[in-house]
Amino acid sequence: MADKLTPQQAQAVYDRGGKLLVSAAAGSGKTKVLVDRLMSYLTDAKDPANLDEFLIITYTKAAASELRGKIAAKLKQQIAQDPENRHLQKQMQRLFLTKISTVHGFCADILREYAYKLDIAADFRVADENECAEIRETVMTDLLDRAYENAAEDADFRAFVDTQGLGRDDRLVPEILLKVYDSARCHLDPTGWLENCLRAAEVSEAADASETLWGRYLMADLQDYLDMQITVMERCASQASACPGLEKAAANLQDTVFQLRHLRESETWDEILARKKIDYGRLVFPKKNPDPDLTERMKAARNACKKGMEKKLQSFADESSQLLLDLQQCAAGTRGLVALVRQFDREYSRAKRSRRVLDFGDLEHKTLDLLVGKSRSSVTAAAREVGRRFREIMVDEYQDSNGVQDAIFGALTAEKQSCFMVGDVKQSIYQFRLADPGIFLEKYHAYESAEEASDGQGRKVFLSHNFRSGPEVISAVNDVFSCCMSPRVGGLRYGEAEALR
């Protein structure tokens, strides 16, 4: 990749005045931009910065080590061009004082410094995955043994095991409990999140299945799908009507459209149940086919509609009254699940405290306790104190952050609004590790472009020029993703701004 910056890269390097989100497509030089932005601070003629005035967050320890090496190489290059610059020479020494680490590494350092404020041991250890797994297993075994001993008096626990066992035995019960526990810990308020789960599961006041959380989702999903199929079938019917000899096919397709529209007008669960049997009839074409290509496309569209609708309507199998009874049993199971998760949290915390260890989730939440208080209500004096140490916080792979991590960055930059976030939501693959790409998308849609943003306002820059692939590959990628990526599929529209160049 050439040393010369594109206009978009230059904007990402030199833009100042507020939080900056850089949406960097594959092969667009995001690491180069991050390093060059850092160098632009160090070589500023009026107010040259020191390297250790920056906090640089990466996703893995390996990425942190690689980035430190690239910064060192760039520094050597700058010093070679200006060998008399004593400020740059000092930065080689400061490089090893600079905080370039994962968010968990940074949190561990801050917690050791402020342990006295949080009532934790200053000499705590960070438990590795194997040690955490061992503690979890011990706590979980004891917890479930007691739960089974008291099962006769706990209807909610019995409902949980009955509804969530997913088979003839309950081997999956510990896995379910741990998944819910880990999911809760990725939210700013785990207790509040669990409370919301309980409220969502409560269906006693619902008169129709469509009024429940799941019913609303399934009906909205069906209506969206119907809108698409109606549009396709109407187009087919219109084309058939315009083609002499295809009058029977046009009538068949128009009848299908009528039935789909009738189903689309359903407002209750039972109305969908009553209208879901669609008679597609026989799509007949004359022996002397006036337009074989057109009729093949019509057959394919009609068959796809038929198969797609059959699949979508599988969820609408039972009457609303039966579903509500089933959901009431699920609500009891959810109460049993949440009660176990809460008890596991208490006992797991006690076990870790006795060993003087913290896990990765503890590092994040204890840091949040320090920065915004246990109520998560306002930025603390400690947050302002730590935040003032850094001219800017730089976050790499920002699309893989979760809500807790983003709140940490927000608290540290609340005073200066100096956060540089670079990533690409199209490359977000870590939702199975509970990353939340919605955080990136929220800023992506809310921030103004860097050219139009006013001072202090969040701004964004697009890096779309690809330096890795040939024009044929780039053209193919753009063609594919402009067709298949949309707000519903992938979270954003793949338009001109997102296309590779």
C-alpha cells in the first residue's frame, strides 16, 4: 500500500473536534490510518504529544503486540527523516510505557490502582478460562444438587427443567444457565436485564397470542414476508396479463395475490390460523408458449412463494388459547431459570472472592463501578481523573465491542469527547462471543459526516478504497452485497458509501 493518503484516509488521520467513527472496509488501510493518526499527534508543530498520552484498545493480545511493532517501525521511519528531532527520539522510550492492550488488560491495571475504592484485593489475580471453568463447574454442581433436593417445593424449578431440558435428560441445563448468566453480564445492568426477561415472559394479561413478545415478532415477520411475496406475485400477474395467451396464468396468479392480501390483513393470531391455507391452484401455460423465458421465471417465483409461505406458516400451528397456556408454563420456567442464574451469580462471586481472583466479566463490571458508580448513573471523579491522562482513546475493531465496554470508553471520554473508533460492521463475526454490532450501527446512523459535523459533535468517515484486491474481485463483491445486504440482512444498506472502490 502506498504511503500517500487518500482524501478519506487523510480526513480520518487529521480530523479533530469530537468523537470520530471510522468505518473501514476490508483492505482499506485501517491500521495505517490508526498509526498515522497517532504520528500526526506526535509531530504536531504547535503541541507535539507523547505516546503515553494515548490509550489504544485492541481486540487481542496478539493484535496489541503487532500494533506496538508497527508504531515502532513508523517511529524509526520518522526519526530517519528527522534525525535531530529529540522529541521523536524520546518516543521510542515512551513506546513501552504506552497502554496498548485489550480492554481487559486496561481494566486490570486500573482496578489494581483503585482497588481501595472498590473493596477488592489489590493483589487479585485474573483467572484464566480453565480456572474459571473449574470454579463454575464446582459451583454449578453444588447449586443443581440442592435444587433437585428441594424440587418438590419449587414449582418454578420443575417447570424450568421440564420446558428447557430439550430431551430425555437435563444435560443441557447447566449450559443454558451459563449462557444466560454470560448474556446478562454483557449488559450495563445484569439484574435489570434479568428483570426485563421476566416481564417479557409474563403473558397472564394477554388476550391473544399476538399480544405477546413472541407473537408480535412472528406476526411482524410474516407480514414483512407477505409484503415481499405480494409484490413479486403482482409483478408476475401483470406480466402475464400483458402477454397474449397467458390469460389463465394471469387469473391464477391474481387469485394467489388476493389470498395473500387477505392473509396480510389478519390482525389476530387466530385470523392467521383461519386464513393460512392458500389454494395456489394449477399454473397452466399453453402448449404454444409465447414467451418460454417469462413463464419459467413465473414458475420459479410461484414455487418459491409456495415453499417460503409453507415454511413461514409452520409457526402458526396452534390456536391462540393453547399457545397462551403453553407460554404461561414457559413463564414459570423462566422464573425458575432466572432464580438459578441469580443464585449462581452469588455463589460464583463468593468462590472467586475466596480465591482472590476476578474473571473477565468482573474486570469490566468492577471498572464500570469505578467509572460510573454501581447505579450506573453518572461519571465519577475517578473517571474524570483517568480520562484526563489521555489525549485520546483509540479503539480498534470497534464493531466487536459490547455494551459494557462501550460504556467504559464513554465514561473515560465524557469530558474531552476524544474517542477514535475504527472498525467495520460488515466484518462483525463475534456475536457468539456476545459482541454487539448494534453499538457500531447506532453511531454509524447517528453521527454526521466529518465534513458537516460541528465542533464537539460525533462524526464519521468512510474508508472504501480497497488496496488488496483487483478490480474484478471488487466489482464482484459489490454486485453480490448490493443485492443481498440490507438493514434487515446485515444491519445496514450496502449503498454507494459502503461499496468498495
